[in-house]
Amino acid sequence: MSTVTIAVPDIGDFDAVEIIDVLVAIGDTVTVNQDILTLESDKAAMEIPSTHAGTVTSMAVAVGDKVKQGDVILTLSLTEENTEQVAATEKNTAVDLADDKIIQTQTLVLGSGPGGYTAAFRAADLGQKVTMIERHANIGGVCLNVGCIPSKALLHTAQILNETKEMADHGVSFGQPKIDIKQLATWKEGVIRQLTGGLSALAKKRQVDIVQGEAQFVDDKTMQVETTAGRVIIHFEQCIIAAGSRVTEIPVFPHD
């Protein structure tokens, strides 16, 4: 009988997050994606799921401990049946599409940008079973992934550069800054991961299912989604369209 250690996954740009609840104990049997810990950052509380199924043989953490990515949480003893089973933690709380080709939901939200995730979370808070569709790899839409947030992160850096130059008027001078474009891009991506990771945690907490793929309506109560795992049919009672917009080029007008 083999064992496996469960560690803290990528939780964004956090060095020390406090454990506010331990949801399992030694001797408990856990399943894949069962929550085992609750962490609380300054942004939100988030549950950490198990990536394997088995029996807890030892615990490495307790309530009040502060942990970071990679810290060991517990050790599981794997049964013969699930020794070979390895399930990666679902970053976006995505539905297992390989086994579930038909999904029934109450409220379907098309798009996971600021309009989409806000509507999805509100519907879930009101007791609805909610499914959200996003065609890109990460939720958050243009704003969080390529628009407002990364732009503001870079603008913040530019503002600091300008402020250091202006300090010369106060008698404080700095040398010529050295800009490492690669490191700057890495920092910007970290800002994005922190926010999209927080959204994923909020979606999981509210039990909002996320399906990644290209969607189109079949009729007024059915959506068809083309995913990497195949075609998924979603039957819904209500649908909120929050897919955003694209710039349209009009031939008779200048386009830039």
C-alpha cells in the first residue's frame, strides 16, 4: 500500500496564509477534490481540496499555522483501487467533462468577466445552481487577464519611476533605473494570477461550476459547448449573456 503527501497548491502571490479550519483528521477517508483545509488571506477565505483519494495517516498542519505553496498538509494511504489515480486540482473548479457530457443547471452565465462572475456569484448566493462558461483558460475576462488589471500594474511601475525623478527637486536623486522587461512581465503575471486565483476560490466556495470552451445556443433552453474534452450540452432555466464586445471595423470609417 503506497502513500502520497498532499501539499498546498498555487494560491497566488501569498507567502504566509493562515489556516482557519482543518476539515479532516487522522483516520478519515477522503475523496478526490474533497476540501481538507480552509485558508484565509486578506482577500478571501479559500478551501484547499485533496488531489488524491485515500485514508489520512498523518497531519502536518493545525489551525493557526501559516502556510505557503508547497508546504505539506497531510499524508494519505492509497488503496489498491486508487493507487494509480492522480487528479490535478481543478484551477477553475471546472466540471469533469470527460464523464459528464450533459449538464443540467438553473442559471447559466456566458462569460466570466466582471459582469459574468458578479452575476454568477449573486445567483449562487440566492440559492441557484450556477454554471459559468469561459472560452479562455482563466476566468476574469479581458479586464483581469489582458486589459485593466495588467495595464494598471504597469502604470503603477511607471508612476513610481516618475516619482523618483521628481524627488530630485527635493534634493534626493536616484541613479538611472535598470528595467528588466522579463522580470517586470513576471511580476505583472503574478498580479493577474493572484486575482484570477481569488476568483476561482470564490467560485468554488459558491459551488459555481466552470466550463471552458466555445459556446453557442441550440435553443432558448440549451447551450452547446465545444471543449477540449468534446462537446457538452447544457440545459438551463435562465441564461445571462455577459460575453463582452469586440471592435467592429466599418469600411467607410478610419480604423486604428
